[in-house]
Amino acid sequence: MYMTTTLYRPVGLKELELIEQSGWKLFPPRLQEQPIFYPVMNEEYAIQIARDWNVPAYGAGFVTKFEVNSEYLSKFEVQNVGGAIHNELWVPAEELEEFNAQIVGAIEVTQSFFKED
């Protein structure tokens, strides 16, 4: 058995539906204008993105949590994009299929946020 690392990914409803269609096993391919898949390193940062960016942009935001083979992740440098909690990995879109293959277990939703009327 190998070690795993817990990662988080904030998503909108469309991406969440595609994850559900995969049986909670895969993240969908990136769109043409999305060259990087960026999971984040902690739930607090994922909540910020889901609540503060996805809700205004899409009407809803969700935080997903999943485990990935730590040895595989070691090839990606942690990128800090702001404050102390703003750490993420930059996975090139063409590597997402391999990234998905390294997910251990199911992708789960830990938080949901919706636009208030």
C-alpha cells in the first residue's frame, strides 16, 4: 500500500455533475481555454474559491475532497498563489487522465454553497 495525500477541488454544478457521472472517480477533461487543472492543498482555500468565486459566477459552488498517490504527486511543485493557505498544484491538462488514474477511492463533496435570492 502506498501513502496518499488529501487534496481538494472547488467546482461548479456542471463539473460536479460530470464527476458524478464518472461514478465519483474522475475529474472531467479540461476545456480548450483551461490548460491547467489545479487541485488545492487545503479545504479552507477550496471553500474560499467555491463560495467567493464559483457562487457569483455559476450560482453554486462545491468543495470536493479526494486522495491521490503521494509518490505521483511529488512530481508537481506546490505553487503558492497568495496567502499562507493559497497552495495548489498545477497539473497540465494533458496529464489529467494520468492524474485521475492516481486517485485512490471516491471523490466526495464536503461543502456546498448556493446563491441566495
